[in-house]
Amino acid sequence: MKYWLVSGLIAIVLLAIMCKGNHRTDPQDLPAIRQRVLTINTAFDKQIDQQIANVESNSSDQQLQQGFDQLRSTYKSMEWAVGYFMPETARFLNGPNLDEIELEENAVIEAEGLQTLEEYFYPSYQKEEKQQIIRFLKKLKNKSLAIDTYFEVNTLSLPQLMESLRNQIFRITTLGVTGFDTPISGKGLIESTHALNGVADVLAMIKEQVNHPEEIEKILVLISRTNSILGKSADRNQFDYLSLMDQHLNKISDALHQFRQLENIPSLNVNHPISPEASNLFSKEAFNPDFFVPSERQKMSSEKVVLGAKLFRDNILSGDQSRSCISCHHADKAFADGLKVPTTLSGAKMDRNTPSLSYSNYQHGQFWDMRREDLEGQSVDVITNKDEMHGSMDEIAKRLNQHKAYTKEFNKIYKTDTVENWQVQNVLASYVRSLSTFNSRFDRYMRGQSQLLTADEKAGFNLFVGKAKCATCHFVPLFNGTVPPEYAKTESEVLGVATDYHNRQLDPDRGRGRYHETVAQLQYSFKTPTIRNSSKTAPYMHNGGYVTLEQVMDFYNKGGGQQFGFKLDNQTLPTDTLGLTAKETAKIIAFLKTLDD
């Protein structure tokens, strides 16, 4: 692994030497913007050297923390560029302090970057880890070199710039202000001012080159107002996150969208999870469901949805034709079933709770253990499982080909003479994808219906993001574990879930570890599902062992399995107690109910 990393870095440097200067012939290139990134990166690299020197000379804890804060702030000012153009570099430069698991290669890649370093500098400096700190700082220098190489070699166009700035506002909204980036220091709010200033700087640079400079001036004013509010944020636990997102960050996003339209800046022809027509992250049809399909031919259509809805309710899919999908996924329960665990065809109890299908399209990994990548694969597992439907895809296709009405509908959609297995999977998946309506009271509030939330519900959202830190795993606005703004990865977590809400014994289900026995990090790991419609989907957790939302909140409030004495060295849920009062918990639950469609 190290050999390939070194070889790859050498290749990048050689490419830079050979190609340097070629970008200057591209009339669409914005060389001044690229130079701005390079200038910031030079400062970043020098700050790393200074921080290494400070560590080696045993500087004071305060000086070391200030040096680290400066590093983070400098990175944030160029994050709009690195995060968009170099997502893999950004992932290792500022990703969570968790090892990366490459299942296809059966490899574990050590966590590194700013979030990893944060745990050495905060809450207090760990001087006994001096050599480890220096090692990680030197790794940062490698990332800085990669940034320098990229922006020396590659062009940067105006459409790319606008897309990257839009992504950065989404990143600030979902990861920056929520504290995902700064789990230990808790400085996400003030740090977001540097991220916004990075956006403002490059907009100011192009202001005199565009047809509507007044629109850029409007955006700069909005950013200045937002930074003023962020600059006064003394206590993240008391901050008004709802107002910040609704009245400030959304308005910046809207203004960027309007500027792009007025300037006729074309959208890039790339597959992106967020529609180019969406003015902000909370727009009615912001999310593109087809981003999550396996291939072009699996994209949604209204005809597929209608046919899939019919099949979803037809017993023809099960081996003995006694069950349909709707048997375990009830519409009034957000397509869960309300049981602790479902029963097998023979009447025995299964070992996991039936997950809701609501918003299940927006994740990379189906089932609690994420064993299938997409909804097409999920349907096959359920249909062919001997305990669930005990069917055969070949037999189902045969039955459907003998059914004139079904054959006619499939032919109309797919233009084939016979029904094929993949088509059955695809129409079922298309129907499930249609179940994501984004029409809750919360959604409508964020789209301008400001009378829809009560004071307690608003306070509940602010607690959800702030004191309870829920939004660092359940990312706004999908409220699941699919990481914004690229939405290329869905996280799983090790919580230490007990057999039931009494929290006396660790549940023996190893989750993802069941299929990856040699990967220590995945033992007892389960997907982070959406909490949309959660008031309809009780009981909770993978085993259905928690009957009410109050019990779930109590589990998180106390810090998960380790706090109950469970031996769980790989727990990813922070073990510190949240200190939520009963009234605060009630407000969070009130907010959760606003996510019901």
C-alpha cells in the first residue's frame, strides 16, 4: 500500500512538471482563482512547518492550540476548491478520525488529517504523543503538495467555480456549523466564517468580469451578515441553527443560483445528487433519485413506479404466493411493520427489525448491515431469502411472462418481448424510490411556510444540531448517514446497542461484522438510517429493542454501550453523556415528529 501511494505521488509530480503551462492556453481557465488557491496552500504548508517546529520545541498548550486553529482556518478558506476538485484528498485531509475500510481490497487505511490531529490538541494537548503528532503533521504536508500539483496542472472554469461554491455552502450547512468537522474543539461555528470568507474572496475576484456585478455584491452582503451572526456565537449549545440555515445560508445559496441564471452560466453535465435547478438544499425537488441507481437503464420513470407499486402488493413474488412486499412494509408505518422483529414463513421470529423503506434510496447500502449497495440488490435478497419470501427470480419472471397484463406493461417500458429478472428488480426499486416525498412540516417550513413549526419544535431542531450533536451522524436534510455534499458514501456506526431498552446486555448481533469477521472496526456496526418518519416506525434500533423515542434518546444521552459497561473498544458513538434534560429531550422528539410526511 505504501509503495503505491509513494509511486502515485511521484507520478503526480512528474505530470505537473510535464504539463505545467498547458492550462494557460485554455480560454475558459480562471488562472487568478487557481493562483489564489495556490497562495492559500503555500500559507497552509508554512503553517504546518511552524506547527511541527512548535511541537518539537515544546511550546505552550495555548500556543499549540492556536497554531492548530490557524491551520484549520487556512484550510477552510480553500476548502471550496479542495473539497470539490479533490474529494479524495479532502477526505483524508479533513475526514472523521475513523479508519477507512476498503472492503474490496480487504484493507484498513489509517485515519489521518485535521480531525485526527484535533484529538491530540483538544481538549488538552497530549504531549506524550509528540512523535505521533509530528508524523500526522508531515502527512498533511503530503496533502498540501498534492493540492499544489493539482492546481498547477488543471484548469478551472466559471461553471466549475459556481458548482464548487454552491457545494461549499451545502458543506458549511451540513458539516461545518453542525460540528461534524470539529467534534472535540467545538469551534465549527466560528470556523465556518473562514469557509464563507473563502467563498466571498473568489466571488469578489470575478466581480468586475461578469455582467451582473450587483448580484455578486448582494451575495457578499449576505455572507457578511451571516459571518456577523456566526462571530457572536459564544455557546454552540445555545445557538439558533434553524434561523442560520433558513434565513442566512439558504439565502446565500438562493442568491448564487440567481446569479448563475442571470449570467447564463451552464450547468456541468455530471451526475450529481442535487439538481442544478434546486436553488438551495431544501428546495422541493433538490435531490436527484437517479444519482443512486446502479446504471443508466435503471433510472426512474412514472411508468416504472406505477408497475412497481402493483408488483409490491402482489403475492406473485413469493415462492408459495402467500406474501407480498406490503406484508412487511406498511404504508401507514412509513413502510415498516410496527413489530419488534418480523416472522418467517414458518412463523418463527427473525433476528432484525424491519427497516422503513422511506427515503431508503438515498444511501449506499441496504439492510442494517449494508450488504447490498442498492435497492435492486435489496429486492433480490428479500425475495430469495428462505425465511422472508422464499422465491426465485427465474420463477417470478416465468410467472410474469405467463401473465398477459404484466407482460404488456413490461414490454411498454423496456421494449423487450419477455420479462427479465433485472426488470422486476428495477420496477420494485423505482417504486421504493418514489416513497421519498420531502413533504414534511419541516420541509415546508424550510421552503417558506414559517408558521408551520412551534417554538418547542424549533428549539428541538436547535438542540438536535447543537447540544445533542445528532446532526453529526444524521446529516441535514436527509437525516441519514449519507455524507454531504458529495453523497458518495453512507456511514455505519458502532453504538453498543443493548438487547433492549434496559441496557443491561450488549446485543450479540455483529452487524456488518457478520460478513467481515476479520475487520475489527466493523464488529457491531450498523448503518445510520434516516430518522424521517421515525414517529411511525417504532420499535427502534436493528433489533427493535427500544420501544419509544424517549428510550432511544435516553440511550444516546447516556453515551451508548460503553457507558453501560459493555466491552466495545471500537465504539464510534462518543461516550460522553450529553446532559440533556427531560424537557430538552421532549423538544427534540417534538422536532423529530415534524419530519413525518
